[in-house]
Amino acid sequence: MPNSPRLVPDFQYYCNTFILQTELNKNLIPFSTPIDRYYLDEDKSFIRLLFDDDWPSMLTYYRYLFRKLDISACPNEIRVRLMLYPATAEYFVCDSDDPTMCNFNLFNLKNDDLMMLDYLLQYRLDSTAVITVDYVDLTTPLSKLIYIYLKVKLTGDYSLYDNDTVLAPPDKPLENFYELYVVETIFRAVSEKGI
């Protein structure tokens, strides 16, 4: 990231929250400087959908498009951090439903990702989801990880996850953190069964 350090408050907040709450981490994954939840505006991003087990039932949709803000428009405590890289730092927010404002697919989500995010939203809203797609037809690591997560939550079946083969590409922080989240979910499911 030295070429273009990007700060996405949603991502940083939810990854930090996950790292601090995980049972498996045991201080092996360092966490970054905390971001106050206050800076997440309406807090409707797909990142929250991925990591927040307490997604509010009143939020019946999620946002996945971002916009880049000028560093001078950032809150002071964030601006100070970004100024470590004044020539290249970027700050992205997911704070509007207006596609003329937020129009950047920052995490390069594909159709499979969005489809599985829709299934995840259904699950978050009422603890159910009827998945009508086959796992082998999914083409992205994130969509496969969401499928595995839902399978574990809905049926307790984690057989699709092979812990010898990492699904997340090493250069994709979102997918890496979500894979850790899925592993934590599997661990908790197995622990509850007493296996």
C-alpha cells in the first residue's frame, strides 16, 4: 500500500472490531489505529453487512459504492494520519445512495459478490436465506466465503471450507479479513456442538 494508502473508515472500524472480539486471534493479528464509529455516517455499507452479526432489521438494503473525499474534508484526527502520505493518501466513504455522489466500486465487487450479499442481507434480516445458487458456480473468493458462512449459520455444515486451501488472495485485505471471520464462525459452530 505504500504507493497509494487508502483509508476506508468502514473497513477499518469493522476489521478492528472483529480482531478485538475474536476468540481465535489471541493477539496474532495486529489491529490498526481505531476509528470512531461516529465517522461511519449512516453506517449502511456492505462491509458492515459482512461483519456485523447485529445488523439492524430496519436496514433493508446496503451500500457498496464509495466516493473519494479530499483529505482537507476529513475529520482532523483522520487527516493527521493520512498526512503521513500527503501526496498519495486517499480517503473513501460510503455515505450516500445517490450514484452521482458515490459511484466508485472500490472493492471491485462482481455480480456473484452482490448476489451473495443479497442472500446475506436476507439472513441478517430474519435469520433465513434460501440460496438458489450452487457453490461451484460462484466465481469470486468473497462470494464463496459468504456462501460458506451462510451454510454454516443455516445448517451447521462447514464441509465446503478446507483450511489447507486459503480462498482469499493475499493482496485482498477485505477477503482476507472476511475469511478470518468465516473461520471464527466455523470455530464457534464446532465449539457449540462440542465436537
